[in-house]
Amino acid sequence: MSGRENNPAGEVEPGRVPPQAGSASTFRILWSLLKGYRLQPWRSPYLRWRIETWSGMEAAGITPRVFLKFSWQHRADLARYLKWAAENSRSR
């Protein structure tokens, strides 16, 4: 029995990454978002701003540990955002 039969609408369960999240365009978007901060993404002003506006936590308080914990806890949301960004970058 496939997961599709249990979930006919194709909705992603909380905490699960959608299957399309690993596409090449998604990785291109992630690569460009991390420009200059690829080895230390928690220092990226853009990512700090996105986390601050989405979650309400202070950008100045985002440490590597906080960033990794946030990324892991919200990985499905982050994957959906990257998919959305990849789709919108193709439409330009």
C-alpha cells in the first residue's frame, strides 16, 4: 500500500520533506541564496531576516546551534519555500 492511498490529497505530513524538494532547480536556488555564506549559512543576513520575519526570533540571536535546530524542525516548510522560489524563478 502506497502513502498516496493513505493521503489522497497528496498533502505533506508535518516534518516530512516533499518528494520534489530535491530537484536541481531547488538546489540552484539554495546555492544562490547562500552566496558568500555557504559554509556558515547562519551568518547570512538574508537567511537571518527570513528566519526573524517567519518565526519572530531575534536575528542577532541566531547561532549555529539555533540555525540548525530551526532548520531541522522546519525542514518541510523550508523545502516548500525552496520549491516555491524555484518555480517562481523559472517563470521570470
